[in-house]
Amino acid sequence: MQLLRRVPYCLLAIVFCWNTVGSAYSEDWPQWLGVQRDGVWREDGIIDSFPEGGPKVLWRTKLGGGYSGPSIANGRVFVMDRIADEIDPKTAKILNEGEPPKNLNFLRKLLPGKERVVCLDEKTGKELWSHQWDCPYTTVEIYAIGPRVTPTVDGDRVYALGAEGDLVCLAVEDGSVIWQKDFKKEYGLAIPEWGTAAHPMVDGDQLICVVGGEGTTCVSFDKRTGKELWRSLSSAQPGYCPPVIYEIAGKRQLLIWHSDALEAINPENGDVYWSIAVKPTFAMSIGQPVIEDNLIYIMSFARVSACIKVSEDGNSANLHWRGDTARGVAGVFCTAVIDDGHVYACGQNGRYTCIKLEDGEKLWSTFKPSTGNRPGAWANVFTTKHKDRYFLTNDLGEMIIARLSPAGYQEVSRAKLIEPTHAVANRMLVWTHPAFANKCVYIRNDKEIICYSLAK
């Protein structure tokens, strides 16, 4: 598998350092899932196991609420949060039409507050600047704790997308606004139940975003000015899945998984290559599509998973197999990892599973990385590959170093890094993907962000 996109100049310098400095190489984490947007941590000189008592804390800084993961670039940490207004949620205005739903997972309320992009010094955690805007939430109440998106850093600009469709391009130096968009006003976006969540992606001179609406499910903007370059696709809902570009069958293909289908488009102009109607339950396309050769794997809530095979010319695709109770793994919040023809991911209720990519056959499953020994409501584990092992981050605030293979799960070391602060289904949890950069891990909850050293 090779993820190809037009790498910003600042990242080319990082890659150059990697090739020339060798073991001294260090790497930033400037966007969702790292430099190559693939969830692989490539640094050397990292601990083999956690020391007794856990890794060393370098700093911790207070934050507001949010699911936004941090990004790290050029000596700075960027993260989003929310400062909620004081209001009794019980008296907040219900926004659902007709009779309010009894299922709290769908109950929407008007909750006033402000969203922020916060910039911190990477070495000390000291706040350098913050940019905030008024942002009343209209999403489902119990999940309305803050922004979902990891900021994307490109040279002297950082891009951030709030939960209500506010896209901002800010100057890295001081947080001043370079340009901004309001997806609701400018594109007629109806905010999904759980907010806008697709991490923006820089590709050459463009910023690619999942927006929503008729003909605007995916929109490309000039990254410097915000001018619209092209628009593409229609869907009932935009979903929550980030855009990603892979080279498949000799073509650069931009994959967009929305409420109705997985579609591949030309990132130069938005023209559609192919479309496969795999519908995520409740439009919950969250995990990023992953590939090996010409096979694409996607997964979602309620046992939805599928493998799509792209044709040799890249202009068409077919459903290679569809998952069910016996085949595939249906992760909800996480992105799967493919390694040598095998898929590793946390499935529904925390069942961590290995399957064959070719046919979806389950080889093993375990609850050890998530809850320990039994199903947990909405239990989740994020998977980050490092060399021949994996860093697994569960929603209890624990990080695990493990070896994963078709033969089974082998735990090497485990440490508690952060306290869960979000109450869901009678569980306290934290649902934020950590960032791995410069021999450190950066992890946050709804109260603080912490930097730990993972250097040998």
C-alpha cells in the first residue's frame, strides 16, 4: 500500500531529513493520522516498553471539551476545543421535529458556546495563541462536547473545521484569519446528528473537504484564498469520514465514503471514476477507507463492512465481499490497519479482531485491548503501527504496546495515560486519537492535553 498525495513543502523537508539523518530522524504529526495520513508512526529511538509507573510527563495544559485530536508541526501543537456556556441541559431547547426521540443518541438540543483553535508550544505546552468564534451546537446533546476534527497544518497555515460546519484557515504564527467558510450558509449544509467531522486534506494547491448537499458532498478550495475550485457528488448526508487519496491501478483516486456509497473521484477536477453503494448505518461512515494493492476495506456500525476491488484500469470497481456476523470486522470510531493481507481493527463493543482481507475470514478476536474480557457499550481502540508492533489506545485512557499477527494478539506493555471524562452509556471514556511526534505522544480529554516522552 502506498498513500500518495502532493506533499506540502514543509513535509518534504521532513522526509528529506529522514533519508539523510537516519537514526536521528524525528517526525511531526501535522494532520489526521500523521504525515502520510495512514496511521503509521515512522520514528526511531522509541521505547520498547513502558517504564514502571508509565512514561515521563513533559507537560500538561488545560483545555475545554472536544474529540479533536492534536496535530504537531514546526515546534507547535494545534488542537480544537469548546467552551460551553453555562446552561442547564434539561432546559435547553429541543430541536427535533415532532415528538422528541426516546433514544438519547438522537435527541438534539440547542447548546450555546464557543469553539476554539488553540496553538501551544511543543516543548512546554504554553499557549501561544487561540482563535475562537461563537458556535451554538445543534447536534445530539449527549455527544455535543466539542469539535471533532484534527487541524491540518500546511506550512504557514492551519485549517480547522468545527462541529457546526465552520471552516477556518489561520496563520500559524499568530492565529489571524486568512479566510473562512460557513458550510451551512454557503452550501446549505444540514448539520448531521453528530456534527461535521471529516478532517480537511491538503493536496497540492487545494484543500479538499467533505461538505454536504446537492452536488457538494466534496468540495475543493484554493488552500491560499478559499476560492472554490470544483465540487462533486451528492448524498443524503455527508457522513463523518475524512477524504483520502490513494494511487490505485495507476490513478490517484480520492475516496469519499458518505451516507449512500463509497465513491472514487479524480482529485484534479472531481470527476467520478466509480461508485459502490455500501451504506453505513445511520450515515455513520467514520473510519477512513484503507487499501492494499487494489483492495479497499471499509467498516461501520451494526456489522457493516466491505471489501471493494478496483479494476486494473482504475475506472471501475466491484463489491468483492460484504461482511456479516461471521465475516469481516465492523469498527465504529476507528480506522482499520492492513498489514500483509490482514486487517486489524476494533469491532463493535470492543471486540478487537483480525481478518483476512481477501475474503473477510475471522482469524481471532479478543477484548483484551479494550475492556479486558467482555463487551462494552461503544468500546473503542485506536490502532497506530510502529515498525513491527502497534500502539493501541483504548477509550479508558490506556495505551498498549502490542504485537499483532495472524497467529494472535501479544501484549508487550500497558500504561494509563489520561483520565476518561465523557459519560456515555454508563461508561466514562475518552474518544480522541493521540498524535505521535518527535518521540512523544500527545493525548487529550475534555479537561487537558498531556505530552509524554516515549524516547528510549
